[in-house]
Amino acid sequence: MMIKRLLFLLLFTVHVSGVSAAFVVKELTCDYKVNPLGIDHLKPQLSWILVSSDKNVLQSAYEIKVKEGQRVVWETGKVNSAQSVHIPYEGAVLQSGKKYSWQVRVWDDKGKASNWSEVNTWEMGLLAAADWQAKWIETKDTTGGKVGPAPIFRKNFTLSKSVKSARLYVTAHGLYEANLNGKRVGVDYFRPGWTSRKRLQYQTYDVAALLQKGQNAAVVTVGDGWYRGNLEFNNKRNTYGKEVGLLFQLVVTYTDGSTEQINSDGTWESSFDGPILASDIYNGEIYDARKEIPLVWAGVRVMDFSKRDLVAETGPAVTKHEHFQPVKMITTPKGEAVADFGQNLVGWVKLRVKGKAGDTVVLHHAEVLDKEGNFYTDNLRGAKQENRFILKGGDVEVLEPHFTFQGFRYVKISGVMPEQLTAIALYSDMTPAGKFECSNPLINQLQHNIQWGQKGNFLDVPTDCPQRDERLGWTGDAQVFFNTAAYNMDVAGFFTKWLKDLRADQHKNGNVPVVIPDVRTPKNAGSAGWGDVATIIPWNFYITYGDKQLLQEQYQSMKAWVNYIRSISKDHLWNSGPHYGDWLFYIPNDDKDGKAAITDKFLIAQAFYAASTQNLINAANVLGNEADVKEYTALLDTVKKAFLYEYVAPSGRLVSSSQTAYVLALNFDLLPEALRASAAKRLVDNIAAYGNHLTTGFLGTPYLCHVLTRFGYNDIAYKLLLQDTYPSWLYPVKKGATTIWERWDGIKQDGSFQNVGMNSFNHYAYGAIGDWMYKVVAGINPQVGYKHIVIAPKPGGGLTTASASYKTLYGEVKSAWSIGGGVIKVDVTIPCNTTATITLPGKEEQLAVGSGVYHYEYAFAQ
């Protein structure tokens, strides 16, 4: 009976697909952005989404029109193509500062045309150094790089006519906050962002609404930031330079068509007499509200810095997001007043407070309380995470920091008690992309923790942690988490920007630093699994977004990394150089019987050598580099043979018997087919020997459950996912975690803490399990860019429901299942202009479908 019902449903979907329904073109984007302002990409990529209530909707052709004013600069005519994403602009050469409008219409596979889309725009930034008329300025008096007040730059100017439009192009050495006529420019923070020394971003703002005919005032405050504040470890300062500076170019167009520029130059003034007495990302900020109107002003120095390193902003800006009120106020056993915001987050606390002039409010920030319930900051190492506010007195004051951020759940308050405390989350403005939930509340909390670990550490660069004196763009952490990150949020622009810095900071010999931007010593490079970010993220980015242009841009970087490994290898073995290995793998406190899950570092290196070579071959195939395909396919064969000779016994046993060793060997196809099943069995036996616990570190964890599922041990993968004692994903959840921890046992079973030198409670690497939850539990799998989608959920672990959705570049895909009464119900949504293959749980047949909504139900025994 159930089989007949399934056949009826399949027939029904085929039947209704013949019904014609209107379709529209929506959600136009240019380089992943909506109506971007100030780009410098000369071949921006245009994309759109088709929306229809019909089934099996495919695009067969498109037509794009691009105008500059009333002048058509590109008209494609009707192009017979199903491509609706990443169409590169091929019209007249784009010009600095010009605004371009565009729209598109499409034809479906039945020849029916849509209406023209709404008009969208993009605007070019300043494309050449000569376009900058502004001059770099610094304060009249130098600081020598010492800690001190954040300088303020100002310029009063007169606009003689009514303003039609205005663009502000601005950047800084340091972090800037610009105001025009007392109003803040933009809603973004920590501008111009953090990049390689070889690239400095500028921002473009539409500021017409902030200007007026007559007298105007520009005021810009510049904080230390990453440029000259504390960075890396041990109070290291002045990484990029000792003096902050400003570059400010305001282009005003009047209603009569004439233009005028107000640029930073020798006529500006500067002051150290402002309210920000000190600002530092690690240590916090000191703000004196009594000094909000500076009284002491001096001139400026005009500096002759090159403008050839200036680039338009690529990634999303850091903006404010969720707001939290304290869930409770605590008086600790030590008698300290502490606010608990209920969520470990990254950002700062805004306060409303009333007091006398000179009164002070001091906020200290922490992630956890100790087992006695006291405020705990030892794991912050050298970072003070302290914000100090000095009141001007009188009415209620609303105060918040400017050039710092903290990682915290708990805030200790000293001095005057505020009337209100609001924690504000700050992170890069990435559009939410995916959702996952299931019938197990602990797994749902794990997903919550994964997402908040991403939010907290995706603040302009993918940092390892957001609270202690580190907060660096560790490459290993970023690559292991990329797939999960891309499911949770739209990270295309975020990683496009970061990969540009990776290319810029890659050594001439192809070696890759362990942090990007590269602010460590040159020796900190070349670690297996860290340097391999150069091939892993570009290839996975291509699979997720289908962006061939980005793959092309990264190709030489990918190739250089593989060639670097080849250059230092001996007999095709990568058995030299510094390696972090399987970072933070399981080590019991008392390891008398050798339970520590140690994996040979050079075995790991050889595995990633093969993985990166395979990624390079994949990219070469996509880009049509046939000679490279041939060369590196031969190299891969020798690398795998060297792995077998050095690390695999004839029986198939690896020289390291750890979970990570078997996981990497199996995931990267390093073993011949005849040895794979026995290797998978050894992995399962190893897991059983640890009482169904994982023992993997950063490099093994992302692939562990995928390998188990691939080799027929999905039940074991579920056992690991649902394990709630140490070490496991759910152990921190049961300990009250609201983000992912750096260590499996950041808080030990007795309530004490792990090593204070390295014990972050917001560290996303182990959250890489999210990729398996989306792909296997819910069953959403991309083929290149989701043009074709594989839906293959695999229920297990006693879960009765699971559902996920993901916003692809074509629209939203959904997969959900529920089990009850011996019946499984599966619901799938496929977006327009894509196709899918559905493999239903417990069935072998593959169902080929087009866009639409599908429902299946049938008998199922879990």
C-alpha cells in the first residue's frame, strides 16, 4: 500500500509540473552584494534568483542591460544559457566613481519570457592612485607608538550650493569613526578593516543626507586598532606603524552639475584632547565624557605615503546585531557585582548611567565563572578586556566603546552602578543562510553554539578566539570550519576578502603563514593543515558557490603551495618543517597506559600533501589547465605511494593507530581499495576502545563522522554525535556552553579549568561537525554551486525529526524528515533553475526531480 502511495505522489509531481505559472526575477546581486557602493572589480559578477510556484522551472536564456546614466554600456541581447549566477560584466570599461544600473529578464525552458527585473545598481570606487586628490595626514605631534589618546582630525568647510549627491572615500592607519555635522557616517565599525600590510581597504559612503548648503564640519577620530595597538602576544605593539593617520576625500556634486572636493590636507587640525583616552582591541577603552568637546587643537603633518596599496572594501562590514539584557545580576562569593547575559558573545556593553562629574564605571569582561561562582579571567592571559567610563555628570548618559571589542558572557561592574546594561553583538554582516534543528534538544543547543562561535569569531577576519591576547586569523581553524560556516551564513564576501590577504601574504617560495593577515614571524609558516588552507578553502568555496572566477584568482596560490611542499620533500615525503599536528587531540590527565591519541605529525603532513595536490588537480580540471592535470596527477600517485611505503604496514595497519590517522587516510583516499574496509573497521574498533568517544583534534575532527558514514558506520557516527561525556561534542553543552570550546574539556569534570595559557570558551574549530549534520542528518549536499543538489538524509541515533534549510545562490533548498508510527515523512524543496537527485532514507533508488516542493511518506523501521 505504501509503495502505491509513493508511486502516486511521484506521478502527482510529474502531473502538476505541466501547469504553467508566472515566474519573476528577484534578488539581483553584484559580486555577492545588493547595490554595492565603491567597488574596484572591473568584471563584477551578476547573479539573480528565479521565483515561481510552478515545478521544474529552468532558465533557458537571459538578457542583461547595463547603463551609465542614460547611456547603454552593455547589452547582451538574448543569450541562450541556463546560467543565472556569476555572469561577468563584459561591457565598456568601467570608470572611477561612476554609477551603473542594470536589470535582467529571462526565458524559461518553454520559451516564456519573464518581465524585466527591478533596476539594481553598482558604483565604482577610485580605481587608480591618481584618482586620490586627498593627502595622508597625521597629528602635528608624534607619539612614538606609545599608548595614548585617540587623535581627532577636523575640517570646517563651506558648501556654496545645494547638494545633489556626495561620496566620501575614506581610510586610515588605525580604526576610524567619521562624523559630518555631528552625525555618524555609516553603521559599520572597525573600519577600514584588517588586511595584509600590502593592502589597505578604503570605504565609500553616500553622505549627501549629512551635508547642507553653507557651513559644514568633518570630524574623524582614529583609534589604534590592529595597526598600532596590541597584537599577537606579550604586549607586542606597532605591528604596522607607530602613528595613526587619515585619508579623507569628499566629492560633492551640486544640483547644477558642478563638483567640489573637500580633502584631507595641511589645512586640517588635530587634537589629542578628545574623550577616548586610550583604546586597544585587547585591553579595552578609557572614555572621559567630560572631554567630548576638545579644547586644544593643533595642525597636522602631511605625509607622502603611497596610495598604490589602496583597495576597495570587498567583504561585509562589521555591524551591530543581537542585543541582550542581563538574565540575572549576581553577587559573587567575593562580593563582586556581575551581570550574566546568558550568552557568550563578542561585542561590547552599552550602558545608561547617572552620576556626578568624574564618577567612574569600570566593566571587566569574562566568559565563565569558576566553580565557586567567582568572576574568572585567568584564561584571558594578557588581555585586560576592561572598559572604563568617566562621567560628565548631570543627566543620564548613554555610553559605549568605539575601537575595542570583548568576548564575554559575564561583566563585572565597579564604581557607579548603571541603570541599564545592554550587551551588543558585533560581527561581520553576513546574511543567515542555513538552519538546522532536530528532535534532540542537546543537538539543537550544539547547533546554536556552532553558530554563535562563528558569529563571535567572524569579525572581519576568521579569528581563532575573540577574548584573550590573540584573536588572529589562524589558517588551520578557518579551513576546517569553512564548510560549516558556509552552511550557517553567506560567507562568500567574507572569504573572498580574506583569500586576497592570503595571496598577498603567501611567501615568494609558496609557503603559507599560519595566520592571515600575517603578523607573526616568518618562521611561523608551513604547517600541515594550516598552510593547506591555500587549496582547501578555494576548492570548497567553488563547490559551495560555483565561483570559477575566484578559483582562477586563487589558482596560482594553490599551485605555489603544492610546489612549496614538493620542493622541501624528500623521496616525495613531506617529513620536515614545523607542524602543529592534530592540535588539541585527546590526552588524559594520567596517561600511564598510553591512551593519548597521538598521531605522527609527518603522517598528517603527507595526508595533507595528497589532499592539496588533489584539490589542485580538481581546480586545474575546472579551469582547463590540461598540462597541470597531467603533471599533478602523476605527482599525486607518487605522494600516495610514498604514504603507503612510509606509514602503512602490509596488513593495512597505520604506524599511528589513532582515529585521526585512519580518518585522514580514508578521507583523502590514501589507501588502495583492498585496504579501505579493514582500515574503517580499525577506526571503529578504536572508537569502541575509547568507550564510543572521539579522540581527534583540530585536523581529524571535521572528517570523522563523514568517514564513518561513507564506509557504512553511520550508526557509530551518530553514537559519537550523541555522546555526552568527555570527550564529546555534547560534554560542553551539558556543562552549560553557549559557544564551542577550544578544548574538549575546557571545564573539567570536577569543575576546574584546563591550562590557562590556552583555554578559550569561544573557538569554532570543533564546530566543524555542523557540516555532517547538514549533509548527512538533514541530507543537503551541493554539487558545484548547488546547480544540482543531492538530497540524501540518513536518520539515526533515535532522532524522530530533523530539518534543515539553506539559501543557495538559486534560492532556498529544504530537507526535513519525521518518523512516527512506523512511517517516515520526507519533505523537500528545490529552488528554481536547479535539479536534484533525492535518495530517500532506507531506499536505494534515486529520484531525479526539478524545482518544486515534494512530499513522501512510507513505512520505515529505524
